[in-house]
Amino acid sequence: MAALFFVFALALFVPLEDISPQCGLSRFLSAMYSLDKPIFRASMGGRPIRALFVVIILVVFLAILAVGCFAGSFLTDRRRILADKVVIALVSVYLLYIISQTLGQIFYLRSCMEDNHRRTVNEKYASLLGPVFNYSITVRQTLLEQKHFSCQFLTDKDLSRDPGMLDFRIIAYFLYPVDLRNIRAEEQDCLVVYDKKNATQFVPADYRIVQKFDDRHLVAVRQDSL
């Protein structure tokens, strides 16, 4: 019965927004669990989802109370029956909310999977790691064009702890085959400056800046190795 009232209340709202019942149900359940749009800020066709959800909850609650009162009218201990039905109504509303949340999580997971299938590998990395990934890819492309593979890394961040340690590991990983850790023990012929104040001041005189992102990020190459 609760499910019937759920669909009925949804049908009352959906036509007002020129949305099909299937689309309305999908949007409602998706809004029940969303990291980007919580239920109290989500909307469907211009109307807040919370209004629709409150109406559904009230309809279910009142419907159970009405059925309980009607059934209790034929019994002697009406007060006890009414109290029992109130408890049942509250539990039913709670279960309805939990079910809606679970379905919303399923819709959210499905939308994330569909979005991941559409994105490239680099787009997934950029979404997960943020600007540090884009910085690494851009630096690698610049250095590979110049044919330099051994670099010194300068930063104001503490590389012995996160987030500095994590940023350095991400950059070193995505810069490969550029050697940022001097693993090959080769003579360093380039300079990678990441998040360092007045970065240009730390570029040696015999180096030339080949890529400058801003005052804190740049790439320089030794001139005699160009």
C-alpha cells in the first residue's frame, strides 16, 4: 500500500513539470543520494525535491493512520490500537526513506559507471588527482619534445609528508620516462619547479625556461644540452 501511495504522490507532481513518470521517478531516486546535490538542495523541473519527498512521506503516514483508525474502530481498545498504528506508520516512513536512499545509491553508482565509460583514461586521472596530474602531463610533453630525461625537482612543499610527498610521487610517476628521482644516476639537464615562491629566481644562469605556468610553476632546460 505504501508503494501505491508513493507512486500516486509522484504522479501528482510529475505532470506539473512536463516530465514523464519514468523520468520523474529516476530523477527523484537519483536526488535521494547525490554527492553533488543533497536532497535539500536538489530540484526536479524547477521544484525542490524536498517538497515532493515531504508530500510522499505525509501521504504514506496519513494513509497508514487512516487504515489503522478504520480497523481499530471495530475493536474495543481503540487507544492502544491507535498507538500501535502510529508506531507502524513511523516505521513505514523510515523504511520508505531507507529504501529510497538505497535506490538512490544504485542510481548514483550506475550514473558514475556510465560516466566513466565515456571518459578517457587521462580524464579519469584528472578527475581523481586534480591539477597535479595536468601539470605532470604538460611537463612530460614539454620535456619529451626537448629530449631531456633527467631533472631536478624544486618545491616549497615538505616532501617528507603529505600532501607534498604524494604530489611528488604523482609527478614522478606521470613524468616517466623523465627521471625525476635520479634513478639512472645521469647528469641532470633540466629543472622542474613545482609550487615554489618566485620560481624564476631559482633558475640557474645557464638554464633556459621552456615552460612557465605561473610565478610558482615552470620547467627549465640547461642551454648546452638543447
